[in-house]
Amino acid sequence: MSHVISIDGIFDTQAASALRESLAAMTPAGPIVLDFSRARDVHDFALAVIAHGLAADGITARYRGLLRHQERLLHYLGFET
């Protein structure tokens, strides 16, 4: 079973770092889903920071609610959306 985390507002590098820290502290038991469908603005670099950070922490994540451009970015970086 996946744990869904809804992202809203602006997702910048500060938000990505804070999310990574809180997820690392709670050590999710299974995969997580980051839902960006309510986010107003998702910065490309912040998306790369969270994707690489979670992977480095051994946290499996899926991403949904992203724009096509952001999905391609994750794909180029080797992540699934």
C-alpha cells in the first residue's frame, strides 16, 4: 500500500529539502506517491532534488499530477512518474 502525500502551493528547493527531511525522519514502510496536482508551481530543480534525495535515502516514490515537461524531466533522470 502506498502513502500519498499531496503537494500544494509552490514547490521550490526549500520545500523539497523540508519534505525530504520529514520523509527521512518518518522512514515510510512502503512506497510513497507525491501528488503535485494541487501545486501552483513546481520548480524543475526542486523536482530533481526530491527525486534524487529520496532515491539516495532508499525511499521508493512515484509522482503524479505533474506537467508533461516535468514528467519528461523525471524520465530523463531515470525516475518513473
